[in-house]
Amino acid sequence: MSWSKHGGGGSRGYHHGNLKEALIRAALELIAQKGPAGFTFAEAARWAGVSPAAPYRHFRDRDELLANVAQRGFEAFGEALARAWDNGRPDAMTALDRLGKAYLAFARTEPAYYSAMFEAGIAPTSSPELEAANEQAFAILRTAAEALIAGMSGQTRPPAMMLALHIWALAHGIASLFGRGDAARRPLPMSPEELLEAGVLVYLQGLGIPDTDATEPPERAPS
Amino acid sequence: MSWSKHGGGGSRGYHHGNLKEALIRAALELIAQKGPAGFTFAEAARWAGVSPAAPYRHFRDRDELLANVAQRGFEAFGEALARAWDNGRPDAMTALDRLGKAYLAFARTEPAYYSAMFEAGIAPTSSPELEAANEQAFAILRTAAEALIAGMSGQTRPPAMMLALHIWALAHGIASLFGRGDAARRPLPMSPEELLEAGVLVYLQGLGIPDTDATEPPERAPS
DNA sequence: TGTACATCAGTGAACGCGCGTTCACTGATGTAC
DNA sequence: TGTACATCAGTGAACGCGCGTTCACTGATGTAC
């Protein structure tokens, strides 16, 4: 028996047809099951229903496959963040809250991607595509940071880059310490989402956002 | 040739004398070189100059050895943090700054410990000793959080636990994204220490610390 | 102080296993004419 | 529309390797008397 063709009903003859995709999916499945360490080239091939030599037609080695997975991960991550940010609608604070939740949701529902991206020891510069995907995901955070400080005067306005890095680090810290599904998760007296939201609110408060004495009215939604 | 006896001048006969220690040190060395994944029981034994069967006298399996390494790590981590905090002398803000630097310094100078502690997939509850060491290290952060909010009135005082968790998550996020020595480090337009310090300052500002309209005088050090 | 004995800690040989990688190969697909 | 041929993608057998684990064993150490 062979599970080689998961999606679609195409017949699997001598040629697989979409082996590259199948290998990436297999890698994701294996990483999800046993972490980025417990995944081998040979097993990915077996999972795709293909001989152990076949993967070499598509990837130089295990690392190249992993880097590809990480790249896909960053692409999906960037899309999820962009969707959550939704161009800052209806206002930056509301959108930022969604962004934070989307960050944690991604880390939780796509642990395989997340660990390939951040914990597999892959250099973010190991391929131009990976680097680009990485930067594009981070760009969402930067855009959000810029929107948040847009109303501030030059005097009190903090660097957007710094703001973005702080939010990223906090979200990543919470995700990797408390937000994972596996055994390494630490117990927490609240949900990761609550912890992140509270942290970001306090932090923005420290920056003077929302700009309490600014031109725009605060216009808070009820609770 | 055999490097079996690193420290001390004891003779190595049939008995190693301190194999358990030697294996832990070997594991640290191997993890530092190749990450927590690239470390095997057999290689640790070879490193200690001992037959591949010998480690079984001291550890049930690879995971038990890893958990032991993580435990040592948390012990050393807790000590380093406690030393940096120094009971909050001369004041909580100064001590907190040292604490943050000590956190990042540990992650950077002891990457093997750090990854065994946080990235090797070991459950923090996998042994009572590990759990205790873990809690003791976190207790320092909690103590610091309590000292920081000590002067605040019950009205505005935030929960110490939350404060400690936020600082921990931010420090961990920065350490794992930007503070490592290996290839996975991401470039940063400032030092991790500066990023952390700035983040913590903004965060505390958001909480109303230092308590600008409190009873105690601010007493800021120059610069 | 010496001896007998129990316990401890490491030996070394052996096993089965899965991995990474290579190789000449072959079935399938696409394309020029 | 058909045929010849080049290229592509996967085969399957083979290799050397290091790992984890076991086993009966043996040298070293400690202790009772």
C-alpha cells in the first residue's frame, strides 16, 4: 500500500508528478510529529511513496529541503499577518490586536512551519528566496509600527523599527515559551493571547500610544 | 591517545572516577558545536574516553542526559541572574538593567545550556530536580518584578507575575531571535542589550514605573 | 594490618537498524519535423 | 498525424557508516572481621 498521492486523483505511474510538493508536505508532517531534528531525507521519501534516491532530483540535501520548508513557512506567515493587519482597518490598535493573535495562532496551528522558520538552525540568509520571504513577513510588523506612530509628533515619535522589533520579540518569546502544543510548553496562569495583548498595551502606553493628548479623539470601543 | 581526564590530575585506570560529570561536559561541548539535535550518546562516550556502553551506568538514555544538562543549565542560569540582581541593590531599576544584561549574556556565552533548557524539546516537568531549578531561576525574575512595583499603590499596581512573564518573554524573544552566536542569528541595527533595555524601559514607563508622582524622589543617575 | 568477599563501574564484542549517497538503469514525457 | 529522439524523473540495488543497546565479563574499590 502506498499513500503517495494525497491530493487529487491523478494516477501515479513511474513519475510522481509533484514530488517536490509532496516532499515538502512530508517534511512538514514529520517535523510536526518529531521536531525538526527527527526528520530524515529517507523518511520523507518513504512518506511520499518514492525511492530514497528520488529526492535528490529536487533537493541537494536535507538542509535545502528544510530551507524550502522555512521559506514556505515565511510566505504563509506573512500572508496570515497581512490578512490580520488588513491595512490597519478600522484603526491601528484594533488591527494590531488582530495581528498579535494571528502571530500566536500561526505558531500554534503551524508548529512545523514555525520551528522550521525559527528553531531549525537555518540561516535566514541561506537562500535569497528565504531571505525575501522573511523580510516580507517582518515588513508587516514594520508597517503596523509605522501606522501606530503616525499621529505622533517628531519630538516624541519612537523609531518604527524599534517598535516593530520589540513587538516581534515579545510575540516570539511568548509563542516559544508558552504557545506551543508540545511537551516543551510551560504552564501559564492566563492564555498566551491575553499575555501578549496586555504586554503590548502596556508597552504602547509607555510610548504614549494611544496619544491621549493628541488631535484625534480617543474614541474607545466599549470594553 | 585519550582526553578522558580534563580537570584534575587523577589517574584514569579502569574506573573513570567522574564519568557522570564528564558526560555532561561532553554533551555541552557537542551541543555547542552542533546543536541539541547533533549530539549522540555514543559520541558523548567517545568524548569522555569511555566505551559506548559505559554511559548506561549513569543515564537511562539520551533524554535523561539532556534533561540533566538542562537542569544544570537552569541552576547556573538562576545563579547568574541572582548575582546580577544582587537583591535589588542599589535600586530596583539599576538592578533590573543588570538582570537583563545577565540574561542575554548567559544566552550568548552558554548557548549549549540555553538551547538544552529552551530548545531541546525537553518538558520542563520531566524531572522534579529540573522543575525546581527552572522555578528557582524564574523566581529571580518574579522577585525583581515585586521589587519594581513595591512602591505602587494597590490601585495602580500590576500583578507581579504578569510583569515577570512579560520581561521573561521579551528577554527570551530577543535572545533567541538576535542574541545567539550561530548562523540562525538575525541581523539587528543595535545590540540585543540595547534593544532589551529600551523595551523594558518603555514597558515600565507604561506601567507608571518609575513612579513619577510617588513619595520617593526619582533620584536618577546622570546619563 | 591483612584477607575474603561483595559491590561497583567500565569493557569490548556483537547485533540489527536506518541513514545518506552513488550508480547505471529505465519508463514517461515532450518536441521537432 | 506519426515517428525519432532528447530529456526528464524515478528505480532499485548497493555501499559504508555510526548509532543505540545488550551481554557476559573483569578490573578496581570498599568493607567486615
